[in-house]
Amino acid sequence: MKQGKHQREKEPPKKEKPKKKGKQPAPKIIQLKDFQEEPRAELAYEGEEEEAEKEQLKKLKVPKAVYQVGVILLVAILGLAIWLNRGSLTPDNIVSWLKLQVMGAGIGDGFPVPITGGEVMSRNFAQSGGVAAVLSDTSFTLLNSTGQTLVSLRHGFSSPVLRGANGNYLLYHLDGGGYFLQNGADTLAEGTAPNDILAGAVSGNGRYALGMQGGGGASYFQVYLKNGTLQYEYQFSKGYLTALALNADGTYGASCTVYSEGGEMVSKVTVFYFGSPEPIAEYESRGNLLLDLYWSDNGKLFAVGDTAALVADSASLEFREQSYEGRQLTAYCLMGNRAFLSVSAYEYSGSSIILVLDGEREITRITAENRVEALSAAGGTIGALEGGNLVLYDYTTGMRQAEVFAGADAKGIALLNERAAYILGISEIRALEAE
């Protein structure tokens, strides 16, 4: 029994239990190593990912040459813009422009935009630099391309007229005395004319002119600096003033007067240099009522009559007449150093012919299928409002480029570029773009 007990004490299984314990931790040690190696593997992966991102950013990095080309193009564009508008780039105009840009930085609710007030005549609807100018019977409003109202001014003119040049807008009361000059958010001048206003004009640098009814049936006009200081005055011996125009810097001007002579209606164009007390040129057009004048930036002078248009070069001041050949004037547009005239053989409907004049010759004649009710130009395109549709033509070739529905109530258009336009409706301003 003792021997058996001794043998049980020396029994190997009891002494080999630690060996079993030694064998069991072996997998734990492996697991621990695995656990310790996992972070290393993960850290190595994150490092590789960062390197990959850096490599990707290097690939996406824009070369310096591209920046340099972009800067050169931007400077060239700004230089061209400054050169084209050098006549109107005064410190005050630049400040006004900056104010308008700050005001226009917000985003509106888009178009259409309801008209403030009641009726807006097509002559009182325009755009400059993408900003729409709308003169109703109660208010003057400027809208940016998102429909945001930049300026809204009330007036009391029963018969308001809008004249514009490079963002300067002259608003006056036809057959009344009130007027004001607006540039963006700034009212540059405001007042009451000595007599009832018959016509007005504004230049690119803000100088403006008012033609008024004088005593004894004769008219006269005054030219002002943009701060309202009187610069020039001329009294006509006879005739009723119908139109005025100023050149880009306001140093030259022209007028249209009409009177009767021997039972015949006579319209006279008179050209002035405001450094001289007397006119420098005159031209008479008989049986032709002159309605409007335009002095282009390249020195061409255009007069629009009811039976013919007059064209002259400011260097020679030799006028020539462009007859409508018995057709009626339905619409016209004076801009871009050209005159665009729509004439029709029919009184209320039918096709029209669009005449394009550049001051030296007739560029082209465009046949419109319907009666043209309004015209507007941008770039090399003339837009025509025909039967509720905006039709775009290349005014050099006469080719039709596009046609888009403008609205049955459309009565005025103002092209933003060769594909887009603001539309004047009866109660709202719309924006559209041709495909």
C-alpha cells in the first residue's frame, strides 16, 4: 500500500499539469502577436493612403503656366473693356459701377419680375451690362440677371421718357419740367427745367442735354455737365425740337427741328460743337418727320424719319438719305455703331424688311415673315419681335439663327448677348435664351 501510495505521489500526470498549461498559452501568445502586429499593418496602410493622396494632389495640381495664361487673358479682357469704355471711365463712374456691383452681389428670385407701376412703353425699356432698366409710369427700376431689384425710384411724370448711354440714364417728363440723371445707385443730377421739355439726350460720360419750348413757338436746348452745371445753350430762330443727340464725351451734339415752309413740312438736322456759339453743319429733309437721333461711338450720325433715314460721317458731315421706298416704319434700334430699321408695305400686319446701316452703306436687307414690332442688337445679331416670337438674325448675312416664343403680350426686347434677351411684357419682365 505504501508502495502504491508512493507511486501515486510520483505519478507523472500530476507533475505534467504545468506542461499542459504551457501548451495552452501557446495559441494565446500567437494571438497576442497577431494582435500586436495588426496596428502595425493598419498604420502602414494609412501611410500608404496618405502617400497616394499626395500623389493624386500632385497630379491634380494646376501648372503655373496655366495660371500665367489665365492672368494674361484676364488683363487683356480688362484692358479691352477699359479701352472700349475709355470715354466714360471717370472716377465717379467707376465708383458708381462698384456700388452697383456690390448691390447686385445678391441673388434674386429669378424671372419673371412684376413691373413696379403700370404701363411701360417699349422706348423706356433697355439694358446695359446685363442690368435691365425699366421706366414705368410711376417708377424707375434696375434689375440684375437674377431678377434682384438694384434700384427703385418713384417719380411723378405723367409722360416719362428714358434715354441711356453706357449705364447713364436720363429720365425726363415729356411736355413737363421734371428730370433726373441716374448712374447705377447714384442720382447725379435732379431738377426742374425752365420750360417744358421736348427732347433729351445723355452721353457716355454723364453730360446731358434738354430741349425745351421757348417763347414765340421757337425751341432751344441746354447742355449740362453731369453735376448740373450749364455748359452750352442755343436758341433756334424757328422750328419745334423733336430730338437731340450727344457724342460719347459730350463735346459735340446734334438736334432735329421741324417747321412748315411754303406748305411743306421741313425737318432740319443741326450739328454743334459746344466750343463754338454757332452750328457747324445743317441739313434739311423735306416731307420727312425726323423722330430720333443717334451719335455713334465711331463718329457716325444717324437720324430716323418716318419716310427716310439720314446718315452722315462726323468728319465730313455730309448727309445722305436712305429712303424707305414708300414703306412704313414699324420699329428701329440705334446701337452698336449702326441703325436697324424695320419697314413694311402693310399698315397693321404682313412681312417686314429690316434695313441695316453702318453709316457708310446699307449692309444688308433682312426679310422678316411677320410684322416686326421691336428690335434690339448685340454682337453680330439683331433680334426682332415678330408675332410674339423673338427671332435672331445674323445682321451681316441676313441668316436666321434662332427663334423662341417670347409671349403673346411681349412688346419690347433688350438683347443681353447673341442668344439671350430680356422681354418686356404687359405686367412683367421676363428672361429667355434661345437653344
